[in-house]
Amino acid sequence: MELKKLPPSDPRVSLPLYTINEAAGYLNVPNSTLQSWTKGEPLVSTLRRKGHQPSLSFIGFAEAFLVAAARKRGFSAKELREGIQAIRRDWGIEHALANRLIYMDNKLYLGVQHPHTDQYERARDRQLQMIEAVKDEIEFVEFGRDYYPDRIQLPTFETEVVVSPFVAAGQPIVRRSGVRVRDVAKRYALKKESVEYIADDFGLSVNEVLDLAHAPREGAIA
């Protein structure tokens, strides 16, 4: 199976869509934690931007989504870095954490010939550990034909909310209707209309409006 690289012009990797603050809110992790994942030997790739401008591409967001899932399952940042380095070195996969090949059938690479068998086995061990760590959350990620993500459902909402670089500039939307979460939240925050009125206006249920307005935006991952 061919291991494809994302071209620099691909909007999933080239467009700065999210600030650290926004992404941390969507992923329910502290800002400082997500920031630490972008430093040193980064777990999460970023684009160079000044100040508070968006610095995360959609692929960077996908990486952060999967890092958060693995951390919740007890993976240390050190273990994640070692696993990503092994995968990049042995299989040449850019943005290794976000590539679907890592989470596919573990028999996929049995036929791969590698001059350093011990390195290959360590990379496979890390792959299998990663599959186990994110086996629940990976179901929220939809991959394109090139095995890189193009849509993610945000489990921080009970409503089916998704993000995609190809829709609403990457902002969270209600999947079935395309309504932007921020539009619902802003209307609710004004306190000038009843929840029932807002729900009717957006074609949502009252519970969905309350979910979009009150979903948690900060987490407690150390």
C-alpha cells in the first residue's frame, strides 16, 4: 500500500484554522497543555504565525485530537514522541499520528522488509499500543482516500458536531444542518430570546441548543 505525503498546498495542512485557545476549547484540554504539545519535538504540528493568530492547521488539530485521546488512556508525552519518531523513521509517514495507516489492521506491514528489524519491531509495538489507546476516539475521525483526516466529530458535544477544513472554514457545525456552533452560542448568550425561539430558528431541539451553548470548553489533562 502506497504511503502518500500531503502536498504543501493541501488545505488540510496549509491553512491556519485554529488558535491554540480555540483548539483547546474544542478538545476539552487546558491551553497550556496543548501549547506544550507544540514545543520541543512537537507532538502537534503548527504553522508559523504571530501573536494570537491561528497557528493550527486541520491536520495539526487532528494530531491534537489523537494526542488528547492517548493521554486520557495513560500514554505519556515521552511514549508518544518515541512512537511517532519510530513510525516516521521506519515508514516515512509525515504527520504520523494523523495517518489512518497507523490504526489499520496490524497485519498490514508484516511483509515490509526493513534492514533494522529491532527498530521495525519497536515501531510496530508502538503502533499496536497507539491503536489500543485511541480505539474509541478513532471512530470520530473520517479519513480521505489518502488516509489523512478530512472530518472529525467532536465528542465534547452530545449533538453531532463536526469540523472540516472544507466546510465553514473549519469551524464546528451541526452535521445534519450545517449550523455553526458559535452562531447558536452567541444567540443564547445574548439572553434576548427564549431557548425555544432559538431552537426553532435554527431547526434544532431545545436540548441541542443547550448542549451547543454549555458544552465544556476546558479540561483537566495534566
